[in-house]
Amino acid sequence: MELQILGVRIDNITLDEVTDKIRHFFQQDSQHQIVTVNPEFIMAAQNDEEFMNILNSADLSIADGVGLKYAARKYNHKLVQRITGVDLMMQILAIAAEEGKSIYLLGAKRGIAEQAAFKILEKFPNIKVVGAESGYRHWHRRIKDAKLVEKINRKQPDILFVAFGQVKQDKWIAHHLSKITSVKVAMGVGGSFDYISGKVSRAPSIVRRMGLEWLFRLFRQPWRLPRIITAVIRFSWAVLRQKNN
């Protein structure tokens, strides 16, 4: 089943159903992009037609953000399960370890992808990490996208995780996935490398169950305030305004 919130399509499915779909992706010859949609994504898409099209064309569009749960209710729907980006990434890693798939970690601040790879290998000793490279913010001065694509192609990964930050990562995948021919599944993962590496702590499980992880993150990272305003206030107002029109 699908939901549509402010013009953005979301697959309203459980984590088990997502897992089945991803396993099926690996059995196909085609490539697949996964997006993890949160209120910030939806608000960004309101003024970015290209990004809106990327979200709506993705092979899997997962609800990541407690705000989507409440927005769905406003449209008289029930979101069957919220799946965070880091939880989905861990699920894909488990599938990769089980099925012998290789992964490539790309992005985040300098050294973080490498630290995340180390933690992943601790948890999944049999997984194939064929590449882990961070520090992308500096690459634009020394490496072009074509060279980066060539570099990834030499490693022939089955799965590509990209952490360039919201919008940028999903656009980069959409623009370049077809050139990285070995990749069957690609996903933008935001801050997931930070969590997996241990650089940033996740909220306690009880806080996550209450849907207050955003508040925990705000206390730990006050610089997120503008993003929280977008996700909580601007998004809620946009949903209410559309509902009342």
C-alpha cells in the first residue's frame, strides 16, 4: 500500500516486507534506489521538482520520521511502521552478510566511513566491505564525480551506501547509479555512519519508542534547531493547510 503526503509517495509497509523486497532486488538484473523519507525531505521537495521526482521514482520509499505517522492520520491513514534509516541500513547489512553481498560506504566526515566499516565487520564478520571512504566535502577540490564513479566501479560492490547529507546524497545516487553497474541496491543514509561508528549516540530505546528521538538529538546537537523547525513546525503547518483546503 502507498501513502502520499504533500505530493511525496511513501511505501506503507513493514520492515519484514521491506526485507522481502530487498532480497528480491538482489535476484534481479536491474538497479534499485531506496530513499528514507522524513518531514525534511518532504519540505525540501516542495520547492525542488527534481528531488520530488527522485523520491517518487525510487524503488522503495520508506517512512523515516515520526512526523509522517501523525501526518498519515490527518489523511485518515495509518502508517503501519516507521523505519529509521540506520535501522534499515542494519537490516540491509544483515542480508548482505547472509547472502554474501559486498558493500561500499561513501561519505560522512573524514574517517567516519572507515570507523563505521570497522564496527560493521565486528558485528558481521563475514560481510564483504570492498570500500569505505569519507571526507566528501573536500573531494570537490581534488576529485570529479567521474573519477569517483570509476573508483567505485573498480571495487564492484553490490550495495552502495551514500552519506552526503539529505537531498545531495539522493540526487547523487539518481545521477550516477546507472554508471556503477555492479550495484543492485543504493541508499542515501544521512547520519547512519555516525551512529554505526559510535561518533554519535542514538537516543535510548524508550525515547525512540515515544517518538522523541528528534528532541534527544536537539539537546545533543543544538545546531539542528533550524532542521527541527522545518521537520516539526513547517511540515505540520503544511499538512494542516493542505488538509483544510
